[in-house]
Amino acid sequence: MSITLTGTIERRDIGTGAWALVTEEGVTYEILKGADKDLLKAGQKAKVKGQVREDVMTIAMIGPVLEVKSFEVISSD
């Protein structure tokens, strides 16, 4: 099932490091490795379409794992 989320990209220094999308509601999603580098910029606001992967576990375990299918940058710092 596809979902659309809007939030801020953050870099988390946990283990080897992880990228997160923190929604406007304060929910944190871990961005699955392999996401477009243009999305992975700390402080950038984006609208992201993707799929929550319940079959994937990570070392960081900062929230549900989000496999990004497409995104639109809203603003960048």
C-alpha cells in the first residue's frame, strides 16, 4: 500500500548512520537505503510517496522503514 507523507529530512547518528523523515505530526520514518541522494539532505522539507516495509528490519530502529518511490522537494535549508 502506497502512502504520501510530508516532513523534514534528518540525519541520525545511530550505528553507521540513518536517514529519517519526520512528519509534521512528529512521526519518524527511517528512509530505506538506496533512496535518491537529492532527497537525503538534512533540514530539507519534502513530500514523499512510498511504501512502509514491514518485512525489513534495520540496526537504527528509529521508526517504520519507508521505501521511497518518488518525492518532491518543498524547501531546502
